[in-house]
Amino acid sequence: MTLSVLSRWVGVVLLTCSAAMAAWAQAPDPHPDFPILTLTDTTPSRIELSSHLAYLEDAERKLSLEQASGPLQTWVGMDRTSPNFGFTNKAYWFRFALDNRTGKTQQRLLELPRAFIDDVRLFHLQEGKVLAKYALGDEQPFAQRVVQHQNLVMPLTLPPGVHQLYLRMASSGTVEAPLRLWEPATFYTAAAREHLLDGAVLGMLVVMIVYNLFIYLSTRDINYLYYIAFVISYLMFWSTLWGYSFAYLWPNEIRWNSIAVPVFIASACVSASLFADSFLKLRRFSRAAHYGVLALTSISILLFVGAFVLPYPLIIRATSAMILVVSVVALGCGYWRWWTGARFARFYCLSWTSVFVGVSVLTIGKFGLLPSNFWTDNASQIGVLLLVLLLSFTLADRINTDRSLRINAQAVALAHAQKARASQKALIESTAQANRELESRVQERTNELHDALEKLQTVNAQLQRLSNTDALTQVGNRAYFDHALQTEHKRASRQKQPLALLMFDIDHFKSINDSWGHPAGDACLRYLADFLRSKVLRAGDVLARYGGEEFVVLLINSTLGDALDVAEDLRAEIATLEIPIEGKHLRITASFGVASAIPASLTTAATLVADADKALYEAKHHGRNCVRAAAPRLNAPQST
């Protein structure tokens, strides 16, 4: 029993000592100007180094490693949760130590998850000797990186013992050092997961671009074009800021990569301003707001151009501030329109609220006023994703509203006032329901629009038929014949086939009107038209009233001989007609002019009509009740 109690006490003492040693290993370093991080077999595979750093400010950017590590320099323990110094022209040195107590050589990866740092230099020392040194940054080709990753990653080989690491950073933009120490396997697993998530974000943005591009091509609504331009600008800004563009799109274009971020920020400001002005209809709502947003657009265009010529420190600060201004103005105008009754602005306000919060957090963080963490690093990404989705709903909502107005206007124009009021009431009820079920309303309104368009097409078809039909004889009119002649003339020209035209009129028709009266003349024309309809039966042939008592028959693929046979048969049968008029029978005769040709450069549609008319004139002056053919042209086929 005593031995058992003693064993328990020994176990408790050993556990206490182990806990004390572990706490000592992870406790804050007693020398904050050179923090030491102990590596053991139980050390986490990922370590955030922000709280294990000391830094030195190099205002002149001239310190060498020997000078920075010398006793004359005053190093300061990290006094902030995240080593973010914002926009600065100074260089900063960071240092920390790694004490490898595992008894074997360890491999680690030091990651700087900031792709937009101009110059990063790492010095790895042990016992005063430089074991390794790296020179990285966005001012060097991507291929020179030791680890091919969009972030700046530096491998460390750590034999047992204490290692000193010095990191110098200088940039014309922000200086941030949220360093991480990884075991390689864990790093690559996390990187694959990060790439998967970023790929999902990229895919979502690309899908929204393509989807809204198709909508723009079908609707030609300029708001979709501004929306697409904004999403593309943000997509390129995001992929450039996080190093993907430099890694995969332009790995050797150092100059372009250095200005790409302000270029895409400026283009996003331009497209966002134009979208706000057009979507919110500021020109009709408020001239002051309209010109104010146009002024922001002009300034953004100047910044876009300035990104290519102005110093980077100046232009990146200006564009970062400009995106905040544009977000505030766009958001303010949206809430103003919503407040004044523009219901379509509600999704717009929600979307710009999300992006304003996200961009504000990112921008404030870039100025060093917020710590670097998951939420501050990805605030703009989350905000803009919400913006992209909500703006898509916004555009769909406004299209539905406009479509509802158009349908309502058509109903009022086509229906009785009482039916229009009923339709309007049903439309209002449908609109209320659609606010709760957006997709259902889109389908319902689309179906109604299709019905209205089908009715309109039916009416248009009826009007087209009426416009092509002679009211008295119910055969084709002059306009119908002219259109058919042009069509058949082109077809015959392409196919090298003959086209014949019969032009004829009733002999002495004026005397019929004078002797029998105009009603009798009309009855004569109707009777003759009915007779001709029963004779002109071949598919493709055209019968029309050319004017007055004059008719034309267009015969496709017919030679002059064929046309003369048809004309002679018609003439003979017309002469035998007995037209009943008021209990009496009227007999008539007709004179025919015939022309035929294979359409070519010498025979246009007009010359074919002119030839037939000339032949008709000859028939009139050679006794009437006869058929005369126009003299064939060189390209006209001869009957065998």
C-alpha cells in the first residue's frame, strides 16, 4: 500500500515537471528583442510567428545584415497583434530564433502570405554562420522562387541547436509580416485546401460573368455590361493581390505586375460608378447626384491612366482611398433612391453595404489600423462575393419590374378599361407574390409575355395578309406582286432558270363601267379574279391585281413558249366567260403581254415588267383579245 502511494506521488511530480518544462518552452521569451521559439516533437505543425518576432525600423533602407544584427541597433519586441505597418517607405527588419531540441534535423517552411511585397530577404544563421539566404519579392521573376507558390515561401533546414533568422522587408506599398512556420506536409495539405477554396471563388465569379454576359447579349441592357466589367475588374484585382496572376498569367511581367493592382482598382471604380449612375437612374432622379457620380468616374479614369505613369506609392494610396469614396457614394445614392420609393434599389443597397464593409475593413487593415487575420484578410473577398450575388438579384429584380410594366401597358392598350383594371389588379397581386418567390414570378411573367407576343404575332400576321391582298378581288395586290417579283427574280438568277411574266387587262373596261355602272365593273373584276385563282394553281406561281382592270401572273421556271401557251389558254377561256350581272350576262375579252428571261445583268425585275407592259401595249393596238410576246433579250431562253 505504501509503495502504491509512493508511486502515485512520483507520477504526480513527473507530470508536474513535464508540464512546467512545456510551459517554459512555450512561454514568452524573456528577451523580447530576440524571441526564441523552441521546437520539440510536440510542437504544432503550423505556428503563427506574429507574437514571436522582434523588429527594427530602417528609415533609410541602408542597413546591411551586419549592421542590423550589431549591438548598436535597438530591436523592439512585437507590440501589436499583427506585424502590419501599413503604407510606408521604410524598410523593416524582423528576427527570431528557433531552438531545435528534437535531436535531429528538421525541415520547415517559412511562409509570408503576402504576394505584394517588393523586396524580401531572409538570412538563416547558426553560431554566426550564414546557412542560407533568400531574396524574394514581386520585383523578381516568379521562376526564381525556391518554392513555386503564389505566396513567398522559404524552406529552412534546421539541424539541432539554436538558429537565428533575420528577415528584411521593403515595399512601395504596405509592409506586413504575418509569418507562419510550417511542417512541409502540413503546408502542402493546407495549400491544396486553400487553392480549392480560391478556385471555388474564382469559378463562382467566372460563372456569374458568363451568365450575365448571356443575359446582356439577349437584353442589351447596359447595366449588365457595367456589372460584368466590375466583376472582371475585381476578379483580376483579387487574383493579382493574392499572387495567382503573377504565378499563372504573367510570371515574367514584373513591371505590369507592379501596377496591376491599382489598374484593376481604378477600373473597378469606373465600372462601379457607371453602374450606380445607370442602374439608379440618377440622371432623371437628381442632376447633382448624376454629375457627382460622373465626376467620380472621371477621376477613376484619370487614376487608371495614372497607374501607368505615376509612382506606385502615390497611386496605390489614391486608388485605395478612391474605392472607399466610390463605395460610400454608391451606397448613399442607393439608400437615397430606396428612401424615395425606388423598390428596385433594395437589393442594390444590401449588396453595396456588404462590399463597403468588406472594402473598408481591407483598406483600414492595409493602412495598419486593424490586425491581420482571416476576417480582415478576406473581408473584401467576402463582401464582393455577396455583392456579385446580390447585384445579380438586383438586375433580375429590375428586369422583372420593367417587364411587368411593359405587360401592363400592353394589357391597357389592347383590352377594355374594365379588363385592364382587372389585369392590373392581378398584376399587382402577382407582383406581391413575386416578392416572396422571385423565381416563380420570373417564370409567370415570362409566360405572360410569351402569350402577349404570340397574340401580337397573330395580329401582325393578319395585318401582313391584309396589306398584301387586294380588297376587291382578294388576290395579291401591287405591293405583294412587287415583293414576290423581287424574290423570284433573285432565285431564278441564282438557279439560272427562266422567269416569265403575263400582264393582261380587260378590253374596253371603261365602256363596261360607263354602260353597266361601276358596281358591275367591280363584279366583273371579282368574277375574273375567281376564275384566275382556279387556273393559276402551280406552287410558286403568283397571281395579283396590278392596278385597275390589269392583272399579272408570274410563272417560275417557264420559258417564253410555255408562257405564251398559258396566256393563249387564259385568253381563250376568258372570252367564253359569261358574267351574271343583275339577271343578265356580260362577256369580256382580255389582251395579253408576255415576257420571259433568265435573269442576268441585262434583265432586271424592272426590265421584265417593262417588256411585258410593252407587249401588252402592242396587243392593245393590234385588235385586242390577243397575245403578244416581248422581243426576247440575248439571255432569254427560246421555246423549242
